Amino acid sequence: MTLIIGRRELLAALGGAAVAWPLAAHAQQPERMRRIGVLVPAAAGDPVFQARVGAFLQGLAVLDWSIGRNVQVDARWAIDVAEIRRHAAELVALAPDVILASGTTTLGPLRQVSRTVPMVFTGVGDAVGGGFVDSLARPGGNATGFIAYEFSFSGKWLELLKEVAPGVTRAVVLRDTEVGTGASQFAVIQMAAPSLRVEVKPVNVEGAAEIERAVAGLCARSEWRPNRDRQLPGAVLSRPDRQAGGPPQAARGLLRSCLRRLRRPDFLWA
């Protein structure tokens, strides 16, 4: 899943966290140091996340938070799941005023460590289904933030697949079992299937290697016959929002190679 954090969202996220800091106390103690934890599910040199963290720091400056004067930012970068968990524990132990979490990969481990430290998340697929918030209107608990997309769009993926290849009558949904959004996404796709006369089936996979094997198996078992049987098999790949481990990138790359090799329209990366 590609996560794009706009500057407006970053500023809003910071502003939401700042509400919890007494404004009066801030005015009386301008030099009081606040502490923000940032947990990033990427390597420290990742250019995309470097840009996002840079935008976040710009947002701090716009809101008159100056690093070293009235705020300290503790950032942790990791791809490995175990490393993310270790960094989550480290950040909570620092007792920050708020922690910024990017995606389910980081929010899950942070919430396992603390249910009291305020957390602002971005790019989480299903905050309610994942148990991070009570509801979108009233989050409750210690976490609030921005979801990645509206689940009703999941049904559109199947509609798009049908438009691209009208002969598709069967579709599988590859979903990462480590991501809580998979069940919710499949439920929406399943509801859209009858009206499109498509039979859908979930295929549970875990991690980049399994997703790669599943996509390879689908390509190997599905023969594209443009001038014969129009009852085509198809695949809708559910978008995992887990950045660590890279399942989306692995599946997308393999799918592209299948499409180039077989020149078939009936596979869709959703």
C-alpha cells in the first residue's frame, strides 16, 4: 500500500496532538521542552519517508515548535517487525507527550506497549476493525488520526476488473493475514460480486514470499486464450497497508512481469 501523507494532514495531526497540551501553560512556560516520538516503518535512508518526516518537521516550525528550544523529536526507523516492536517500546519508555505512528505496522506495536501515551496515526487502513479506535466519529482511547481510504472503494476494484475483462467470472482476493483490513475489504468485494456475476474467493497469504508464490501460482494456472474461452479467471489483490517486509511491492512487481509475459488483461492490482 502506498501511503501519502500530505502537508495539510501532517499539520492537522500535529495540531490535534497539541490540543492535549495546555495552551495556557505553554504561554506561561515558553521554554518548556515537549517531546514527540516518531516511529517510521522504513529504512532511515528511504527517500519517500525522508520527505514525509521533513514535511512533519516543517509543520512543527510553522506552528512555532523549534527543535532544541521547546520540542524534542525522537525518531526511530525500522523495517523488520522485531525492530519496530523494540523501537515502539523504546519510544514509550521515553514518556513523550505524543507519538506519531505511520500505518498499522507501527501503531499496532505501539498500542501493545501503551494505552495511555497519546498517539496520532496516519495511513491506517481499518482503524475500527483493527481495534485502534472505538469509532471514526469518537475514537476514544489514546489514539486518533487518519485512515488510508474508505472501504466502500474496495467494491470498485472488482467493477474495474470486470470493465477491463468482461469475461471474468471468477476472481481471487489475495490478502495478507497479518493485516486486519483484509477481512473488511473482502466483505465489501463479496457484496459487490453477485451483481457483477463474479464468484470471489479469498486466498490468505502471509509475508512477501507467500504473496509472491500465490501470484506466481495464479499466473501459472490461468491460461489466457483471447480467441477461445471468454470465461476468464481474474485476481483482485487486496492492498496490505503493512509497509514492513514489502508484500505489496513484491506482489506488484511479479504481477507486472506476468502481465508483460502473458499479455493478459484479467489481473488487477487494486
